[in-house]
Amino acid sequence: MAVSAAGAIFLDKDGTLIDDVPYNVDPRRIRLAPGAAAGVRRLSRLGYRFLVVSNQPGVAQGRFDATALEPVRQRLAQLLAEQGARLAGFYYCPHGPDEGCACRKPRAGMLTRAAAEHRVDLGASWMIGDILDDVEAGARAGCRTILIDNGNETMWQRSALRRPTWIAADLDAAARLIQATRGRPCGATP
């Protein structure tokens, strides 16, 4: 019997799920961002799967090797497990911003790959991130989007693809919006 596709939560890593510490690959320094624990618990109770999608230009810049990201993935899985959730997938783009790859956000490559590998219905999914590149990647993939407005977006270059469905203060506020709009048409007011 085939398993039907369901929605997922695509999460940016730094500044959304965990504290934004530039180029940090030390699992001992990885901590959930404010509001992330409650948000993960709430979304997990709603039955969403969690897929982390993260640009990691530090690999291309030689700051760390791609093998350093496996302990990061393990730490993220541990942090989610502590909240009663499961990390279904961890995807990263090792390329720099000028390499033009299809996986680097704001392109949708990581999301579409994860969706194919995990049988995710992108139209029933959410991309949550702290910059408009995250929002654009989610929109390009066909997800609804939430921008965590924590001060990390500094350029505010707007376009139709960079207009989030919602703006929230942290992951818990984002989870509350998703919970309040569950089962309603896209863009419905909570």
C-alpha cells in the first residue's frame, strides 16, 4: 500500500531553530533559539514532520569540512527529540552565494529534493525562516511561508516571492499561527 504525501515543516537552521552563531559547527554550542522548544512541541502535536534546510557557505569558504555537519545534524536530532519531535531530514547547501547552484536558498532545490525523498505535499507544508531568502525558497517550492522577524533580515528586498504568508516573532508564534489556520485556505486570518 502506498503512503500518501503529507505536509511538513521546513525549518531554516540558524536564527530560526537554533541561536545564530556564524559558522558554528560545534555541537556543544548549539542551543535552541528563543521560542523554538515550545514551537517544535506544538508543531509536533499537529503531526508535522521536521526537515531542516540550511545554506552552509562555510564549506565552500573552507571554514569547515562538510563532514563537520554530521555532528550538527545529530545535535539537532537530539534537541528535537528532547521536545518529543523527530528530525525527519537535514539538508544543506555547501555552495557559496556566487556559485549559482539550484540548492542554495532562495532557490528551492533543497525543499524539492526533501519533498521527493520524504513524500511531502509541498502545498500542505510551511517554510519557516529568519530571512527573505528562506521565504522565497518556500514560495518557489509551493509552500506557505513564515518569516521570523528577529532582526536577521537586513536587506528587505521585496518581491512577490519574498512576501511571507505570515510574520512571527519566534518559532512558537509561528507554530501558533499554523495551528490557528490549520484546515483553512491559504492566507486565512487566524
